[in-house]
Amino acid sequence: MSSSPSPLQNSISFLFFLILYIPFNIFFMVVAAVLFSLINRLLHLHFPIWILAVAAALLVFVIRSTFISTSSDDPTLYYIMTLVINLLVVSLMVTLTGISNLIFSSGPSIAFSFEKPQLITTIIYVTVTGFFAMQPLISDAKGYIDDSKNEKKLRDLKELIDTNNIEAFTEANDSNVELWKVKLIDEQQSLLEYLVAQDKVDMVNLLTKRHKELFTYTFSWDIKSLAMIQMLIENGMNPDQVIQELTVYNKTELVKIVVEKYHPKFTSSVSYITTNILHFNNDKLLDYLIENGLAKDLAQSNETLYWLGEKKDTTAIYHLIKKGFAIDTADNRLIYRAIYNNNLPFLKFLFTYPFNVNAFSDEYTNLENAITGNHKEIFDFLLTQDPDVKTLHSTKLNGETNALLIAERYKQTEMLEKLKRYAAKN
């Protein structure tokens, strides 16, 4: 999951942007003013300095605004900033003699008169400035036209779906290799999800037949018929995944049909299937699937229990174990999760199974994890399970260490005294 930038990150980004933006804006202002001054002298137009400065400021503002409107989500601040900078630079150009003479090379003072050359120059300037000023409007108009065309295509697509026009849909699919990801008007789902939910078997077949990778994507497969199930499995969807998607919507009868017809191996998706069933409190379906092998794969069974452990749902774990889910005592993750969550009752329950008290998680033994987490009751319980507190082992953070050294390092005085007494007896 991507996270949005923090206010501090936004502030830093804005600061760096200003460091670049302001000098560049001033640079463009000076370049425009020098260019206008050069044209003014070469064509003997005799425009006053203040007109040249204002013209340069206006042109730069329009050009910069064009880029701002397309590159910023909130351009108002940049419009204001550009305007303020340009007005400030104009004031300096006009009022400070040194800057004025440097940018606008002084020549003989001649009274300004607005005649044909000045008129032509003004028309050219207005045309150029107007061209840049119109760019956002042109872009918006083009976007509107494109949106209108796209909306018409989507309406046409919706119509051929509603009328089951397979031939036209085939042509649309052939002309767009990613048709499956299109979203119809007023629909939040992708086209593939929409078609599955509408039970358009033939159309879904066209989309999935040449895109088997779609079965690995996260979609909402609201399957409604056996025909859809058969087609999806023929096109490559694993029966385990089909059952997973059916349990999302608590479709018990279709699940049973899949089990009886395709005999799923339940070597994947078990945790998803189980949590979906638990969500609906559908114990009958859970019992049925367990009878048909849902919990027979030890790795999948243990993964499901661990996943629930991460969610601190020990009630569900007890329930599943009672139903027949097996615990893999070679996998220490459930023990670690119980320690991490400071859940002593659950830890005691787990140790009714032959777990190794000295097993490692994140480089540390169970007892050491209790020490670093300051879980005193957990620590006391683990100390009754005959842990090894003396043997040194390597860690990245603490080097060669053991429970005694960990307690000393983390200043767990009470735990350290208990460890010393325990070590003296063992």
C-alpha cells in the first residue's frame, strides 16, 4: 500500500521547488526583457522601457502559467507567486537605473508614437501571448472531446454487452488487448468483474482465454453459475481459487458442486477460504470442507492459524483447531505471535503441543523475545518450560548473546535475577 506524503515531506518538496522556481522565473524575465529591448532598438520602435518590462512580465507569466496548469494539482499558489515575482522584477527594471541600463541599452531619447511598425509589433506580440494563453483551453477542449468519444465507446460497449452481441464484443476484444480493465460508465468494477457478476460466460471466456495471468490478479469474482465455474476452470483457474471466490459471497451450494466435481486439493487459498467462511459463521460449510480435505495440508493449515494469530483472533484459532486444523510445531511463528501480543493464555495453550521453547524468531529465542518485549508474565511462564539460557548464539544487533546477556543489555533487572537463579540450578 502506498502512503501519501507527510506534511513535512510536502513542505520540503515545496521549498526545493521554490529554490529552483524563483531563479528560473527571474531568468526568463530578464531574457524576455533583453530580447524585447533588442527588437525595440533594431526595428527603431522606441517603446518606453516600462512597456517593454511589462510586456516581458506578461509573456513570461502566460508561458509559465501554461506549464503550471498542466503540472500542478493546485496551481493557484504558483499563479500568485509568478505574478508577484514578475511585478517585483518589473519594478526593479523600471526604477533602478543600473538594472534598467544593463537590460535596456540606452539610446537617443526619442518621443514614442504609435504608428504602423508599432501596431504590427503589438499584433505579433498579442498573437504570441494569446497562443500560449489559449493552450490550457485548447488542452481542456481536446480532453473534453476525447472524453466524449470515450464515453460513446463505453456506451456502445455497454449496449453490446446488454444485447449479448458476442460478435461485436469479439471485435472489441481483438482491437483492445486490455479490454478487461476498462470500466463502464457509473461502474467501479473492471469490465471483467462486471461481466462475471452479470454471468456473461461467453464474454468472460473471450477475456480470460488469452489472458490466463488475470487469474493471479486481485479481482472480485462474483461467480453466479456452474457454467461460469466450468469455463473459468477450463481456462486455467485453480478450483481452490474458485472456492475462495465463492466463499467471499457465501455461495454454499456452488462450493459443494465444485468440491464434488473437481475434487480440489486445497494446497492454496486455505486461509482465504477459511476466513471467508468464518466471516459468515457458516459452520456447516466449514465442516463440509474439512471433511473434504480443507485442513489436510499441514503448511496451509498452519498458515491459516498464523494469519488469524496476526489478527489476534485466538477465538477463531481455538475453533479451527477443535474442528481439525493441525498445528505445525516445527513452525515457531504462532509462539512468536503469542509472545508479541503478550497473550499468556494462548501461549499456554500452544505449549500443550510439543513446541521447542528454544526455537528462534527474528534471531532470538522465545525467552529472549519475552525479555526484549518486557512481557514479565510470559517470561515467567517460559522459564518453567526448561529453556536454555546459557548457550551463546549470534545476532546482528547484539553479537554473541544469550538470555542472560539480553536481560542485562535491556536493563531487565528483575528478569536477570530470576535468570541467574535459574542458571545456577540448571
